[in-house]
Amino acid sequence: MKRRWLAITGLVIVAVIVLAGGWTWFLLAVPVGAGPKQSVIIGKEASLRFVAHSLKQRGLIRSERAFWLAARRRWRQVRQGEYLFTPSMSTLQIIEALAEGRVEAYWVTVPEGFTIAQIADILSERGIAPRDDFVTAATAGLMLDADFPLPSGSLEGYLFPDTYRLLPEPRVASSLVRRMVQRFDELVWRGLLHEKLPQGGLTLNEIVTLASLVEGEAKRDGERRLIAGVLMNRLKRKMKLECDATVQYALGAHKARLLHADLQVVSPYNTYLHEGLPPGPINNPGLASMRAALSPEKTEFLYYVAKPDGSHVFSRTLEEHQAAIARVRRSGG
């Protein structure tokens, strides 16, 4: 009798294993067979559960849970980008493609106000292109066709911040630089400026430089034109701009709070030491800051100080400004 029960128990265990294995195989197998390719974009914030849900919604996998269980150990290997999958691929084949980084295209979002160095860091961190490749392409006089006067050397300021789709290729860094300059041509030169500069105003490089200062200083859209107005007032009065964003650029790294010693950094970009605009842009500004530079608000303000919430207190005189600084420091905002 004991042997009989052991045999039955063994058969039950084997049956359970076979059924479990068959069910697992079913969940990981090809869902429907042949079908058109579908593009799936894995972004920076995409979680494993979100991707599993997206694949299930598209009919590319049978089970979200099975995908999650099978993919979780390899998820850290997955690279951001655009992948192409077909319903004829099994769940394991999809996971393999993700883990091996078989990217069809990269989607790169360049935030407003990023510098050449920061853009290069994005490309390097994501394994799209070596950092030096992008820096070289953006600063070493890449041969470009443009309808507007390009600066000599560095293209800082002319690499328009936007979202770009890039094909994985050896010259992807140069390709991105060309696309960003073309986007500047389209949206700024032929868009905002209508292929000509305002008469009696600043040069294109000076407009872009002013816009980059506004981008570096403004944290709220409603203050951009006012900050541009303050900077223009100081330029007209031949006052030093004393713009913290230019010091950050001169230092080559962002600091949460600048010290007095930082304001003495020797650089032509340090507007605490040198009068007028810096020799070129300090970042790549977006459309809002470009509009502010082209149409600064008419104001009597000559000073501003930042509050912890990102807004600013504007003042007309040095005495008002010093009082505002003391008030902000005393109250923490």
C-alpha cells in the first residue's frame, strides 16, 4: 500500500511539473504568429512593468507576469531606444533582443539650457556615442550648410534643444550636430527671425548669447522677458551683467551656491569681471528664451536676486537690491 501511494504521489508530482512546464512554455511562446513589425520605444523612465503592459497591449506577448518574471534579472542590461518586434517573436526572443541592445533607433531628448558638455554626457551615458565624438563634432568646425551666419569654432547656442531620432551608426554624433543646427535654422532663423536680424539691434550671436543667459537664469517662463530687460538695461548703462549663470559656465560645473571666490574665476565668460556680454552663448537656449532676447520687457529694474523657489525679486537701485538679498537670506525665500 505504501509503495502504491508513493507511486501515485510521484505521478502527481510529475504531472504537476509537466503541466507547469507546459503552461510556462505556452505563456512564453509566440502569441499569434506572423504579423507586421511594431515599434516599441524604451525611454529613460520606462519600468519593467510598464514595458510588460505595453507589449501585452500590442499583442506581442501572452502574459505580463511571465514577461516580468523572465526579464527581471536582465532588465539592467536593457538600453534605451526604439526596438522593432513582430508577433512572430517569442517572449524569450523579445527579452534577448532587449538585453542585447538590438536598437533600431535612439530617441534623444536634449533639454533646454544644456551645454555641449551636458549633451555629450547624455550620449555617453546611454552608450549612443563616445563623449569626445560629440564634443569634437560640436567644437571643431564641422562643415555645415546653413543659411545663417555660423560662429567659428564652437556651436554652443546653436544646437537646438528638442527630441531627435537617431539611427545607430558610426557617425551618430556628427549626425546629431547637423540635425540640431538644422532645427535651429528652421525654428529660430527662419521661424522667429524670418531670415533677417532686427535692424539696429544685436547681431545673431549676441541675441543667442543673451538668450542663453536668460535660459541660465530664468526658472519661470513668466520672468524670462523681464530678466532679458534687466540685462539689456545693464548693457545700455555699461554695467557689468554680474550673471551667476556665466560663472557656472566658466567653472565648468554647476554649483548649488556660488562662493565669493567663485566670482573671481579668471575667464572671459565671467561677467562679474568683464563688462558686456560674454564672447558667446553659455548653453543652448529654447524658443521661450530666444523670444525673450528678441523682445525684452521694458522696465526700470537693474537688479534681481533668486529666491529658493526659483522666482526672483527685482529692484531698481543697489540699495533696494541689497535689502532684497538680505530679506531673501533672512527668510529663506
